[in-house]
Amino acid sequence: MTRPMKIDFVSDVSCPWCIIGLKGLETALERVGDLVAADIRFQPFELNPAMPAGGQDLAEHIEEKYGSTPEEFAASSRMIRERAAAVGFDITSRRSRIYNTFNAHRLLHWAGLEGRQQELKHALFSAYFTRGEDPGDTDVLVTAALEAGLDSEVAKAVLASDRYGDDVRAAEREWQAKGITSVPAVIVDDRYLISGGQPPEAFEQALRTIAAEG
């Protein structure tokens, strides 16, 4: 019997572990087949809400935020690229800056209302991690919306306004109040938390266990 599951995927489009985790989850859902009917809802989380327009050099940012040396940053970047490649996603070395992602989350909220949220999430991950583009830039966001099968003119109108900003802020506060302080955080049926960019095997085991509990 198929087990319906509501899956809240709390993440940021500038978080490499979030795309690694999403690909892991999607692969796991393919593997479990008809055992699970997943309703994935992408929830907003900003790693750097105070980041100004234009962003910051990525290596500089990592050093300031985490105290990483250039050597540690290079090693971590290689490991992340390898983990991403293992789940079929290309993280390019062209990605050299970190950006503000608030408008990306506003657009994702709208995409959810249009039933194209997962497609836009992938388009935004590709824009930033594969092509090294600014996910706060209006042209980049509109192109991503078009790639996701959304109306580019409506996307422009959303971005030119402050539409859905209050919804995004409210959702961010809600998840923070629930104790989410790092991403990705995957919450199944409001009860089960799977943290971090887990590989497909870990997600598959978790999904099968939850499904067996009924």
C-alpha cells in the first residue's frame, strides 16, 4: 500500500549541501517507488540574510564566517564537488561569490502556488552552482523561472514588487521557532527530521522506516 508523505525541505539556493541532499532524496524516492507518494514543499532559509547586493567573495566569506584557511576551503570545495558529482550534479569551480537569496525565495513561494516549485528549485541551483550566476539578479531569476516552465512576465512582475516577502519572512520565523538552525533540514509529516545532505541510501532507509510505521 502506498504511504502518502508530506516532506518539508528547508533549504537555501546558495547551500551546496542542499542540492546534494535534494538529489539524494529524489533518488531515494525513485528507489522506493510506489511505497511512498511524496508531497515535497520547499521552505525558505537564508544562510546570509544580511548579504548586500553584489555579494561577497566566497573564499573571503567562508574565512570570515567559519575561520577556514584557504587550504581548508580548497579541500572542502573539492569534497563538495565530488559529493555532488556522485548524485549527478555539477558544481563548478566558476562559483566565486556568495549572494543574497531573498528574492529567490519570494519567487519560489510563487512557484509553489503555480505547482512548479521543484522545477524552479533545480533551475536556481543550476544557475548558481553550475553556471556561477547571481541568484539575486532579476535576469537570472526570470531565466530560471522560464526554465522551470513558469511565465517570465509574471515572474518579472513578482520581482518588481514586494509580493510574497511577508510570506517568506513568516515561514523563516516559523521554521526557526521549530528549532531549524542549519540546512538542509528535511521534515517528514511534521514528525521526523532528517538533517544534512545525506546520500540516497540514508534517505531510502529513513523513508522505508517511516512508511513501515504507518
